[in-house]
Amino acid sequence: MIKQENTLVLGAGRSGVGAAKLLTGYNVPVTVFDGNESLDVEAFLANFDEPGRGKVRVCLGELTDELIDWAELAVISPGIPIDHKWVGQLTEAGVPLIGELELAFRCEQGDVLAITGTNGKTTTTTLLGKIVEDAGKKTFVVGNIGTAYTQAAAQTETGTVTVAEVSSFQLESAPTFHPAVSAILNITPDHLNRHYTMECYEEVKERIAANQTEKEFCVLNYEDRRLNAYGAKCPAQVVWFSSARRLEQGIWLEDGVITYAIGDKSGTICHVDELQIIGTHNYENVMAACAMALAYGIDPDSIAKSVREFGGVAHRIEFVCEKDGVVYYNDSKGTNPDAAIRAISSMKRPTLLIGGGYDKGSDYKPWINAFDGKVKAFVLIGATKEAIRDAAVECGFDPAKIVMKETFDEAVDYCIEHSEPGDAVLLSPACASWGMFDDYEQRGDTFKELVRKG
């Protein structure tokens, strides 16, 4: 439920645009505030239709006492940490503060199926969206995969299903968010520059199920020790998935067959050889999506058909092309070491690996220790290249195989020039793209363009 109260939107990026457009649609008085004094206000307002442009005010620079006194509610963009000084100022003044996820949820009229985790969110969300839509439901697939939840929320109605990819940043400020079915795919170190400790990161991820009841469902990874411990205190009914063992209740791999026993229903979905995506991590993503769909009541035969048809998502171990006997894979969404481990583990050829980028405070040694002799050239770029090089040398990786490049183009050109028939070239940076690109999508698209031109 959206109230008619003066609402201050913090941040004029994509999230801020979505929040402001949603609010103006409900005729809520909106002021968008951004600390960037050089922001192009006209370009920002161009995102709104003519009625909307007249309903939103833009203020830049300092968060003044006047703005704080005006605000009855503040909506924070996910990119602004909750320990930011603006949040402190608003909290001290008694202004309630929520995030875009919470704002969109307050407009939601249908059911929500929500997915979080360190890795695999986009693949699982995209597949679950396909499963639900193929089953005949009007479906909105939202999150950090193209469509902001705030863009879709006003279109929901009774009977629609919103399948949402949810980040830890969003869960920090979503006190009443309440999915019918939730999932936490895995929890491995990431974003510690934002959350500081693993304990805090875990606690934030667990908030996805905080408002669920024992009549609802939460899908968890049995093989993740943190989630295994969380299962005992989860307020919802836990549905486990496992790629390593048979379960009495849940969904698991048995001789390569995705098999389930959930409540009084049991059966099989398909053999992994029938899937179009590769790697154990992807089998886990498929099982998580199937478990959520089964818990929601989707017919198993319909689920199986959708799963067999699913071709994966862009930027996640995405096959680009084969040229002169060399295959190229785009794993630009591998923005942390755990995701990058999954990508290199999926490679079956000698691999020229491009890594490095924005520093999120990650430990790169587990990634390097997972190379398993596959990496014939380790091409490093970005702000983290020296740190990754040092970690690689400490792990015993051959320094002669480490190549340092100043630009992304140079790294790709090196791989093209030095690869041989039978090799693979893999972009899987283990780092965010910021500082070199706007986002991982732009990085991945640039890689594909350079490969195809080269």
C-alpha cells in the first residue's frame, strides 16, 4: 500500500528512476536527491512522461535540513550503504527509510517467488520465470536482470506471479518483504567491503525468509554449511536441494537424474544430459528453480518441458563462438571468486583466463587453487591485477603464465593471438566491472564484440 506522503528518493540512478516513476504514478509528492551536483537533470527527467515530469523535483549536492524536514518517507537506492551519512541524518530526524524492494512490494497484488544467494541468482530466476510463464501464469521477472521491480509492481494483480532476483543490498532495507516461496542458493564471501563481516552478510541474506510462515516454503542448498545450519531456524518449511546426496525430502541428483520428493509428491524431472547448460553449479540452479516451482504447485511435466528448453542466460558461462579451433566463453557475471570457480571448473580444455577488475575485498586464493592445471595463461587487468598476481604466486601458480595488461582490449587481443586449436578463452574476472565498465553486461558485450571482430 502506497501512502500519500512526501517521499524523498535517494539516488538518481536506474533504481531512483524506477522508484520515482512508481511513486508519481500514485500521485505521491516526490523529491529525488543525488549528491552529484553535475548530474544532467534534463536527461534524468527525460525518463518520465509529461505528467510525471511535473510531479518530481530534483535536488543535488548536500542533503539539507529543509529536505529532511520535508520528507515523511525516504526510499534508498541499493547502491547507497545503510551506514552512509545520509541514512544517519534521516534516521536521526525520525524519517522512516525503506529500499526499492520494499517500495515495490508495497504495490504488489500477486504472489512473489524470490531468490537470493551469492551466485546463481540470475540463472535460477530466469529459469523459474520461464517455468511459471510456460505454466500459463502472467509472470513478471524482475531484479538485477533487466527489469526493476519498481517498473513492474504497479502492473501486478491477483493471480499474477512476480519472480524476483533479490540482492543483499536490497534486503538491508525491506522490513515487510514477504515472498510465498523463497530460496537462498548459497552463501560465500562477497561484498565484504559493504557488509564488513560474513556474519552480517549471512544475516542479511537470511532476511529473504524472515516474514514467511510455516505454511510457506524456503528452498535451501543442503551442501552449503551455512544454510544447513540456518535450516533449523528458518520460519518457513525448508525444501532442500543437493547435488551430492540422496535426500529423504527435497530434490537431488541421483545417477545424473534430477529426482524429487516434496510432501506427498515424488518423481523425476530429467537427466542432466538433457539440459542445455553445463556444470554442477547449473544443475544446482535447475534443482532450486524446480523445487520452488513444485512448492508453488506447478505441474511436474510442465516443469520438465521448460527445463529441457532452457538455454541459459547471457554473461554466465555463455558460449560466444568457435574460431580456428578455439572456443570463447563469456562469464562476465562471474563477479566474485566463488562464481569464477564455477566457471573454470566447467572448462574441459586448456584455458586462457581473463581476470581482474574492481576491488571488493575478496580472497582470490580459493579461485586460483581451483584451476586444476587448466589455466595456460592468466591475463590480469583492472585495480585488482597486482593483488591477484600476488595471490597466484603465493598459491604456486607459475609466474611465467601470468600476463599483466593495462586495458581490456589488450587482454582480449592477447588471448586471441596466443590461443591454439583446442584451447578455450574464458572471461571470468572474479571481480566487479566498475572502474572500467558501467556494469558486467557492458563488459560481457564488449568481450563478445572484440572476439567476433578478432
